[in-house]
Amino acid sequence: MPPPRNNSPAASLVNIIMIKKLAIALMLLLLPLAAARAYDFAATVPSGQTLYFSRVAGGVEVVYPDANATPSQGWGSTSRPVGALSIPATVAQGDSLFSIVSIGHHAFYGCSGLTSVSIAEGISAVGSSAFRLCSGLASISLPSTLLSLDGMAFAGCSSLANVWIAAANPPQTGSNIFFDAPLDDAVLHVPCSSLAAYSTLAPWNNFGTVTDAGCAVTVVAEANYPHRGTVVGGGTYDASATVTLVAQPADGFFFACWQDGDTLNPRSLQVTENSRFTAMFFPQQYILIEPDSCTLHVLSSSPALGVGVGSAVLPVGAVVEVCGLPLEGARFSCWSDGLTDNPRRVALTGDLTLTALFEPASPATIDAPEPWAATVVGRRLTVSGRVGEALRLFDLQGRCLFSTTTTAATTTLVLPQAGVWLLQLGDGPAHRIVIDN
């Protein structure tokens, strides 16, 4: 016979206490197993490493695997990722596909075997100390979607050499992002047109080199009329590359200047954006030399700085006035024979060549009379702003084609033909006027 069942209140209380004790013991036994996991699932990414993920709003976050360990020991006995790591935009768990939206705090802390990391588009945040003490990490690629980098994210990355970032606007950063990383010898690669933004903002301006090299710009180099000449040097170049343009006139034409007034040919310059340069070619003008005459050549030491005025074919014995006419930003220095009179009178006994020497002048050394303005519509030139000043028009050979004294606030001239003209008001420097029709 089974023993009689004790149904007394005291026995029931003892049974309840025993059940509770067993439940508590079981919970305590299982608690470390549950707490040891700081992630919801693990997955192997295409670059071959196994990463750990926790679900967050909008997708999943990359995390370190061991919640019982301190952040610096978060990988515990789990194999840390090594080599070239590519963190993708999405990760699959079973039949579900999750977007990776962020990299958690301390996610790769102390993964010294990582040599490079590439973070996919769509990831917007990197947590504090995420790659701290990844001492083998030499290159980092950050996406255009990156909005924030928390403090110490790449601190102690002592092998860092190159960082590529695709974000047009610098992301928000915490403190000491690259603490103890060798930024003086590292290169930061930024998007086209973002060079100024990164070059003036910490911590990005702490890199030894900040560059947007590799950005392509287009240089269009053309003639004002195709039958008048050609231009060598157009094409596609890396941003900030040095481009050399060469204007080559066809027979019967000469190169006068570029559309912006620059007369250098060949012309070398750095290009930072898409640009167009037009070479201005014009018909040559022939001078008939009569018997018993001589030729006076008044040249310039630098056509970009000034023009020699007075070239002509004249009878032997003629007395003529010559002048060294500086352009904006320059001043007359002396003549090739050492004389400094300007203008000066010359008696011709035969062919003569004089060269006017010019030099750049700082704004402080340039006479600054009242401002004036010149506008061109077709071949009609309107000069406004000053009264009672000598107004002179020269060609590029320095020949004075028109001279008057202004009697009103506005003076209008009709230029005889297309070409490059030099306009002088008063005794100030001359200004180039380009007429192309």
C-alpha cells in the first residue's frame, strides 16, 4: 500500500518552497548562457570573416560577440577577423535579409590582424572605439552615407596610411577619432569639389595630405574660328593637374590672346574644374615698305605686362614719340638702351628696334585714379566714368589708332574691325578689349 499522502498546510508550504528553489537554481544556471550572447545572430560576410549582428531600428548593427567580457576582451576566445574586411550593405539570416545600418561601439576593438576595412554604402554610423587598437589596419574606405563617427573610432591604428571617404560633406565626429594614428604620413582621399571642406575641418585637416586627385575634369581648347588655327591641349585630366595649351595659327593669321586676355603661348595652368579656353586668332596685317623709309620696331619685354607703342614705317630723319604702355598689374621699368624717359622722342636715321621693359607691380605701386568702365556691344565701345582725360586706343603692335579728350561722362567709339585693342584712359595702365565680330 502506498504511504498516506500528507495534505496538511505545512506540507504544502514546504512543496512550494522547494519548487521555487529549483526554479531559481535553474535560472541561475541558464543566466550565464543567455548573457554571454551580445548578438542575435552570426553570419559570414563575402570577404570571409564571421561577424555578429544585433537587431536595431531599421536593420542590424555589427557588434562584438561576448557580453560578459569587457569591450577590450569582447571577442574572448572567438576568432577575431583578420585580413581585408568588407562590411556589406546587407546580411541574410535564414530567409530574412537585413540592412546593416551601423557598426557598434567596440565592435572590432583590438582586431590587430585586420589590414583594411571597406564599409558599404547605406551604413551611417560608426560607434566609439569601433576599430580601436586595430594596429595592422593600413587603409579605410568610408561610404557617402556616413553621418557620424564616435570618439576614438580609429584610435591606435598605428599602421594607417590611406583613408578614402565618399561623403561630400564631412560627417560629425567625436573626440580623438584618429588618436595615436600616424596622420602626418597618411593620405586622406575626398570627393571632387569637397577638398576645401575637409582641408579646413578637424580631424580631417590633420592628415599630412588631403587630396581629391583622380577626379576627372574636362578642358575644352578651341579656336575662335576653326579655319584660323588650332589649339593643342584639350581633353580629360585629373583635377589639379597641370595642363599646357598651345595655340597654332593657320597661314595668314596670328594668335592674339586667350578669351580671358592672357597672351602666354604656350600657356600652362592647373585645372580644378571643367574649363573652356578659346584662342583668339586674327588676320595678319601686311605693311608695305616704301623706298627711302625705315622701320621702327617698338617691342615689349613681356606682352602679358605691357606693349611698346610707336612701331611704324617712316621716312629717314623723322622724329617720332614712342611709349612703353603697361597693362593692368604692371609698370614700365626702362628701355633696352637704359633710358627711362617714357614717353620719349626718337630721331630715325635707319631701322631701329627698341624694347620697353616691364615688371609686375603690387597694387600699392600702381596709380589708382577714379574707376572707369568699358562695355562692348558688337563693335561699339562705350567708356564711362571720367571727364577731361586723354582717351587712346592702340592695336597690339602699339600703334595709336585713336586719341581724344573726354568731354562727357560717356564716350562711344566704333572699332574699325575685329581684333584685340588696348584702351588707355589718362596715364593709367591699358586694358585689353577683344572684338570677335
